[in-house]
Amino acid sequence: MRPQIQAFFDQPTNTISYVVSDPNGQKCAVIDSVLDFDYASGQTDTRAADAIIAHIATEKLEVEWILESHVHADHLSAAPYIQEQLGGKIGIGDQIIVVQETFGKIFNEGTRFQRDGSQFDKLFKDGDTIHIGQMRCDVMHTPGHTPACMTYVIDDAAFVGDTLFMPDFGTARADFPGGSAEELYRSIQKILTLPEETRIFVGHDYKAPGRDEFAWETTVGEQKALNVHIGSGASKESFVKTRNARDAQLAVPRLIIPSLQVNMRAGHMPEPEDDGKSYLKVPINGLKK
């Protein structure tokens, strides 16, 4: 049952969100939504999410799931806003508790911040299965970029989040707290055991040198043959060396501080303080590069 897939590219964060719908019904899932955020002013906006909502309304779809591939460090999730407008259950990998514990310490969160994943409606384990209408979705735990990264396999389509990029750009960084290049290699090999014709939908694209257009769809076969980091049977040792060397040169993502605080709460802002307003913390020298 080949899913119908509509992609939404958010240029400020180079994020691709997806609406995946049952071709034989009206049920759908939203994967990796974006809440617009202006860091300088602290203002949020819902333009990106509203485009998704408008598409769902036009197609007369019904949201069953709002899925997160991981706790994003480069954009804020719009999951609660979409849920408020359209319903659906918010799901993420069960290793979110590791992420919450790690960043709960970094941001010095108090006891009111629960580190048990209870902010989400569903915590997935490796091998779990859910349904989107009549479509089966198999959940794969694919850590390395973060401990909680998940890949969602819906018939012939795999939504890999930040684990893999387009073949000419390579793979995700593995230098965040809890990340591991060795684990990332194992997770990628797991994804590459899917049939070669499986379509892979990536979570970001940055246009590799020499490519004029943004892109987000490839295949397992193309990744195995052409990926600049893991293609042509690259060994774990060579991959880890390449990945670690590249990570050492990468800057910290521009929105990492607000993104982590919001996304580890399933897209909710921190609880309001005495004046009724929510605040985000900046840990001085707390995120080391």
C-alpha cells in the first residue's frame, strides 16, 4: 500500500516535514513539523505548521499520528500546535528519557520537569508497529545522531530523520551529547538492509556543492552505491574517522538552545513563571564544542 507523501521544505532551518496519508482512506501522519522561531526577538510563528494544516484540510485528511524522528537541535517542533488544531497522538522513541536526563542537567531543569517521556502520547521501542489508516508503520531505533533517533518505515518509504542525508551530502553529525559515530554506522547499516528500492525521505537538505536544487528523496540502493560517507561498502573504521573529523569542524546549530529545551518537552514551552511568561535558558559555556 504505497503511501501518499507531501513534503514541506522549511528554508530557514533546511528542514523537510512530511504528511503521509493512506491512499485508500483519509488517515494521515505528520512527521517532523516546524514551529517558526525568531531567536533575536524570541517570537514564535506558525507559518510552516499552518501550511501543513491547510494541506490536510484541503485533502480532507484526519491526523492519527504526529511523529518525531528525534529531539531536533535545529528547529522547534510544532507538534502541540498541530495536535491542538487537528488532533492526533504525538510519538517519539522511548530513549527520549536519556535525552531528557542529559539536557535536563545541562539546562538545570528543576523537579517539575519530568524525565520519563510523559510529555509525549506514545514512546516507541525498536520493532513496534502502528497503523496510519490501513497502512502499517514499522518503527526502527536508529541511534547515533541522538540516543532517541527513530526511522519510520511505511510500506516502501522510510523516514530517516537526520540519520542519513542525500547521498551527495552524507550522514548526520554524531557529536551531540549522547551521540556516537559507531552507533550511527550500525544504525545506517540497519536501514540499508531494507529493499534497495525502498524510498528514503531525509529530514534536512543543504544542497551539496554542485547541486542547484534542494532534494529530499533517494533510495536504499542509491545510498549504498553513492553516499559519500557510507557508500561502496565503507568500513566502520573509515566511517568513524571521517565522521569524527567532519564533526570537529562543524559549528553548533543556530537554534540548538531553544530547540532542545522545547523539543524535549514534546514541543511545549517551559512552564510559565510567576509573571505568566515562559523563558528559555542559555547555559553559559554549558554546550561545549
